[in-house]
Amino acid sequence: TTIASPPVTFNAEHIMRASDGYVFLTGSLDQKAALYSNNGSGVPTTLIRYSASQAADNVFKGSRTSPSDPSIIYAYGKDGSSANFYRYDGHGTGPSIDPFTVGGASPLNQVNDIAVATSSGDIYYGLNTIGVYKSNTAPSNGTQVLSAGTILSMAINPAVPSVVYAAGNGGIWKTANSGTSWSQIRTGVTKKVVMHPSFANDGDFVFAITDDGNKIYRYAYGAWE
């Protein structure tokens, strides 16, 4: 399916399927951050969000749903001169929190990924250059909980939401107390970290994609394989 026809260009970044069948596509449309929905069936061609201004680095890096309500959509990336976060209710048709800036206004900032706690609703943001910020479901700029340079990927243990992982240019960090303190569990550039949901109640099983030959590693019971 064609999302946009020349001379308009759409660059896809991420596609997400919610538990209720809705599919959301994020990326950049003609140098504007864009979010699409499939309205519950078919392919995502309905435009929900479209930036008001153009910039070469405007983009929605991805989207997530609320663990407690799949009709609440979170979209994140860069829109304008700072890292932005949006919340849309009713699968994008209802009220929105539109938007709030994470980590302060800076042209270098961009939300690369988020993790949402299943019980508290706390949101962790992985950002360019400044590490991890955290906020609750209310709109706010958040507070910094980890200073670790650029963070590219976030993961959370769905059974133990106080356990969160942050991966980026400096390696992988883990917190077991909702961001109060962190320990580095791997060094080196890490592009992606994923928590295996099937083993969430049986210790931490984490998969990581690194930059050393695009290898995949598994972290199980405190050791890498």
C-alpha cells in the first residue's frame, strides 16, 4: 500500500499492532513527524498526527499503547526543535495531550524509545545525548534518572515493572528499583534490547542486538550468552 505519492515522501520508522487489532505506523512525511492508524482493520492509512512545520529531522520514532488501555496511544520522537511525546485517547480519535517536551528544549534531543510500566503507568524515555527521563501518565517534562549518553532502546519486565533496561551507545543499564539506581550490565554500542515476556516470572531473559557484527546476545540469570 502506498502511504504517500511523489513529490511527497514518507519514511517509515516503526509499526505497532495493539492487542485490540489496531495498527499504528510512525515515521516522517515530507519532513514532518507523522502517525497513521488502520482504524481497527486493514492497513494504516489514516493520518492522526502531522507536524505543522517542516524540518529534516522531524520524525516519530515509534508508538506504544498503554498497558491498561490499548485505546491510549503514545507517540514519540522529534517534532520541531526538541524531543516530544504525545498521548492520544480513543485510538487517536479522542482527546490528546499535545505535546510535551522531554528533557528540556534542545535541537539535539529526540525520544528514541519508551517503556511503560504495567501497574504504575510510569513512562521511561530513552533520549539522544542525555540518557533516560521518567514521568508518570500526567503531562510533564519528566526528570532525569540516568545520565548515560544516547539511549536507543528501552525494555521493561511486564511482571516486575520496577525492572527496566536502557540500551544505547555506551552499553546496557539495568534498574531494579524503578530508576532510583542503575547498574551497567554490558558495554559497547547496543542497538536494541528486548525483554522476553514468556520468562518474565522466571528471572530476566533479555535479548540484545549489538554493533559488533550485528550479533544477538541473551542475558539470563545475570550472565550473557
